[in-house]
Amino acid sequence: MYLPPHDPRVEDPMRRRPLFRIHMWESSKAIVECMYGHKGPHKGDIQTVKRDEFSTKCNQTDYHRMPGGRQEEFRTWLEEEWGRTLEDIFHEHMQELILMKFIYTSQYDNCLTYRRIYLPPHLPSDLLQPGLFKGTYGSHGLEIVMLSFHGTRAKGTKLTGDPNVPAGQLTLDIDLSQPVQLPELEAQRNMEELSRLVLGVHEQVRQQMQERRGAEGGPGAGVGAEEGLGPASMAETTPTCSTAEPQPFVLPLGIMARNEVYPRSCKMCFYGTGLIAGHGFTSPERTPGLFVLFDDDRFGFIWLELKSFSLYSRLTDSLPYAQAPSLEHFEDMLRSMQSWTS
């Protein structure tokens, strides 16, 4: 299992944790062992093996329990997930902890399902190298997002989710045909100026979509063009990251940044939308925002409605055998991911 770094350190490496292993004997016999917990390997099974998917189940869940009971498990979980002790967290967030209640449930049954993930293919026309990125999501901590390119659109798909927007959903949809020119540095600090720029493009895009649908005969027409699918290349409309000149960048006052250590220069900015929802993925909606490309390995997104900033850093861990055999295999995987929560 690959766990994100401790919030909000997006530049740190991923945390790796073994979940199971298969012991092969000379007599062609194989034993599956669960590695979860703190007592070492114990009996497990592999189930539901099918194309690009399988499941594992632990047969000795008592190995997951700790001698100190739920209190020790809770402390251990906090140290692993937050990177700090309960005492440190209480000292730093005393007021918040007084007002909130922690609920922690161990996965004693530990039945896990694994699905194959392909890395997105790289084309010469892509704005930057596609791949996996670690991103800050406010109080939800760090999440893993897959950035891929589809004609004149860039898409960020969640590989890990949260109680509001689950894994498999399109968290970012960036229109690379709609660049946004930032004002002078001092004007960038003004939230109203940023809103004016982004909402102006948002209204323009909305009108263009209405005109296209009307010209092509109804609300169902023009979907392919809207989604940016097909062989269209963005090379004619947008330079690549390596050829763009850097410009000063600063977040507007009033924008919450989980990580205050963000780049102070960027290469390009584009209009886009981000997916927000209520708890349990209720009332999902796409809201306008600004995609900020810092360099080949970092980008950001300003969520206007949330007044929040997400910083993304490339995942550099070696992931062998993850390349898609073809573009069709990758697109099939993306469609399958959308069905995870349906």
C-alpha cells in the first residue's frame, strides 16, 4: 500500500506498507499471508481473481489488535497518519479538539479489493509529463490524483478519495484552450480581481457551449467537443511547460493554503472546474477555479467557491509494469474508475 506523505508535506516521498505476501514452496504449494497489523505475517486468502482485479482476506484478524486495546490503536493510527503524537496534536489544536469528536474504526475484517491502474500515456503535445501527483485537500489531508491529457483538456482523476468526493471521480477538469493572463503581482493579492478574471472566462465558456449545442441540434449534441475527446492536439493553442516563461505568482488574500510553502513563480494559468460535494458524495457540482502550472513537477488549483488552494507535487516512486498497453486500455480503465462509486 502506498500512503501519501504526512499532511501537508506534498514534496515528501510516499509511505510504503506491505499488506500481503505469497510464499511459494518447491512442491508447487502456495501460502497467502496477511501482513497487516503489528504482530507479523499470519494466515490469509486471495479471492475473486478476475481480469485486472482480485481481493485478499485476512483469516486471523485478532493479529490486527494491539495489546493496549482501542486506545493504543488510536494513538498508533494518529502517529502513522498525522506523523505526530496525540499530545502534540492536542497541544497544537486544543480548541479544535474541544469542539470535535474523533471516530476511529479498525478494519478488523481486512477484506481488500485491488484493481489495476495504468499510468496515462505521454504524447509530445502534452503540456507536461502526465502521471500521479500528491495534492493537498484542506482538512481531508493529502490525496493522490492522476493527471492525464485529452486533446485540449487536462483531467485530474482521484485515485484516493475522502468522505465528500470518493476515488474514481474527476476532481479537476482543465480547459487548455482557455489560458488566463495574471495581472501584476500586487493585483494578484486581490481576491475580487481573481474572481473577475476566472468568472469572466467561466461565463464565456458557458455561452460557447450553449451556442454549440443550439447549432448542433439539442442538449445532447456537442458532448465530444465539450469533453475534449478525440485526436485534437493542443500543440497549436498552448506551449509546453518547458517553453513558457516564468512570471511572479502569489495567492490572493483570503485564500486558505494548507501548505504555505508554495512556488512564487508560475509558467501558465488556465480556466478549469473542480468537483465539490457534500458528505457521502451528495449534491456534487463542478465549480470554476484556476489551474496554475508551476513547473514540470508541480501545479496548483484555486477553488473559488471554497476559497482554498490545492498544491500538487509529482509522485516520483518507481512503478514498474504500470504503462498501459495502448491508449484504448487506458481509456477503458478511466471509464471503469467512474463506475467504482456508481
